[in-house]
Amino acid sequence: MQSYLPLLNASSSNNSLASLYRGVINLQSRYLLTSPYCNSFQPPAESNIPPASNSAADTDVVTPSYSNTSVFECKYELDSLAAFLEVSTDYYTGTQDLDFFSRFQWIDAVQSVLNVATSMMTPTYGTDGSVLTSPYTFQRTTSRASETLLNNGLGSPTGANASLIRSAFRPSDDSTLFQLFIPANMMFSAYLNSTAAIMSQLSDPRAASLASQMSDMSSSLREAITSVGTTTLRDGTTIFAYETDGFATYHLMDDANIPSLLSAPLSGFLDRSDPTYQATRAFVTSNQNPYFMYGPVISAVGGPHNGPGYAWPMAAIVRILTSDDDAEIEEQLRGIVSSTDGLGLIHESVNTFDQSDWTRQWFSWANGLFGQMIYDLAQRKPGVLQTSFQ
């Protein structure tokens, strides 16, 4: 949806882009009130489209339980909750339509988001050493380690007093190695803050208290990311970790899917000139990052979802969106447009040594992001778009 933001303006027409945004927000609100831990849903009942079968999830054992008539898959991702706040922020930014947020179930949905976020701050162990009950567990019969959680569905242990929100899965749908997933906490903090500003203007009797809770949580997460979510490299450079566990163990990498460490400025969590971000950016776009793929076709961040050797053009797009360096932008743009295998479409991932070896002929997320990038460059760097890559 964010790709359409430059075209969004206020309109009461049912055939408008504003109406599409309202529909998305209302539908997501409905799902958040019934299955807030889930990440993928069936078509709404009124569409008369029958529920799709998901054979991969047939044997899933998930807490809390859900109905597959409304849920397609229930991998809890913190970024899914953040995405609801993001689209709400985008709609208000583009339309200034404050009345919409009081008319339907948006306030109830935000309360549900906060309930999940608070619950998912539960650590693995109590102060007496006992294992605490996790609000969410997930087990799947699978041959891929990234498709399920270890420890009988609990995931890796998480320390107390980390003040961060756990995420069982990443935006790639791969399970987290350590559940304190920093990019999602960044995104959640940023959009909690922006939606708190919306909530504070509503006349509902719950609004003032919710706005204060949202603002406080946003600030607390920001502080925790700085104190718990950063670590120091051997050369003394401080960077953001991709994941941590609250026991001073850090996973240093980045993944192409958004939110990522590379994409942190896009949510407004920080400015692209932030020194820690710049140091992190240098790390994740180098061969120090185990999932930075490079070769003669394209060089970009990849990830475990498709494995070593496959760069994701989406990460190259994000690198452009977060750069002010013309040379870097041109280099990444050249890699993107020259790795389509003659199809003229953005793939999910591409073999860095063979552009004919790719996944997903037309990856809608990346193609939409590419359009957003072109619009961004037209505003910031129009000269770059005059460059020929033939």
C-alpha cells in the first residue's frame, strides 16, 4: 500500500484510492480482533471467495488457536502489527481524515495490537527460574528449520528486562534465531509514535489513555533498542544487531525483506545520517554480512529464505531509497535493471552469477517498491534517471 502513498488524497468516493486504504484498514482491524497473532488471512466472507487450502499448515500446532476459515497461516510477526499502524499513519498523512478513525473498529484494533505487544514482552524465565507460559507457540512438521520454532514451539529463550517485543518470525516468514528482532521493534516504535498522534486527537473516552500508552511504549522501545539492540564489532564500531536474546547474545546479519536494518530510515525511526545506522549500513552491505550476495550480475542483500548466492533486488531498491550518494544509487540501479533476464520485471531473488536463475518472475512487493523508488528519485535525484543503463 505504501507504494501508492504519493497518489493518495482525501476523497469520499467508493472508487477512490482513499476508499481502498479505508477498506484495508477496516479489514485488518477485523482480523486483529479475531486472530491478532496471525500474519496471513483468507478472503473476507463477503467476497464470496472460498478459503484457500494451505497444506503446509495442516499439521501446525499453534497457541492461541485459530480458524482456517479466516486465517491462511498463523506465523506471529511483530512487523505485521507494525504494518497496520503504518497503513493507518499513511492514510491520515495523505488525507487528514481524522473522523474515519472513530467510526469503525480502529481503536479496538489498536488496543488488540497493544495487548499482543505487551504480552510478547514475556521472557522465558520467571525470577524464580520457572519457565513462564508463552502467549504464542508454533510447531510445524517440516524439513526446513526456518519453518518452525525450537524448544517445542517456544523458540529461543529470551531474557528478562530487555524491554523489547518478541517476534517468532521475520517478514520473510522465516523463524527468528533470537526473538528480539530489532528491525521490527524499530518499525513498531516509529509507527506507535505516529499513530499515538492520531489517537490523541480522537474524542473517544479511551483515546487519551491509549495515546499515552502508545507514546510511552514507543519511547521505551527506542531506549531499549539503543541499550540492548546494539553491539560493538572487533574494531570498536557500534552497530545495530539484527536479533538479540536479552542474554547479551547477538545475531549480526541483515535480510532483504522489510523491515530490515538497511530500511530503518524508511519508517522514520532514525535519519539516514545517524552514525550508528551508517556504521550498520556499511556492515550489512559488505561481506561481513553473511547474507550479502555479490557477483557480476547484481550485488545486494539476500537471506536464508532462498539461501546463499541469491541477491534480492528489493534490497538494492532499499539501498537506493536510503542513499544520497549518486554513484551508489547508479550502481544499484544498474544491477536492478540488468538482472531481469530480459523480462523487464523485478524478481524476488537472482543468482548473482546467472541472471537466468531467479525466483518469482513478477514479485509484486519489489515491483511496487521499484515504482516508489522511481518517484523518490524523480524528486531527489532527477539527474540519475537521465542515466542510460543500456
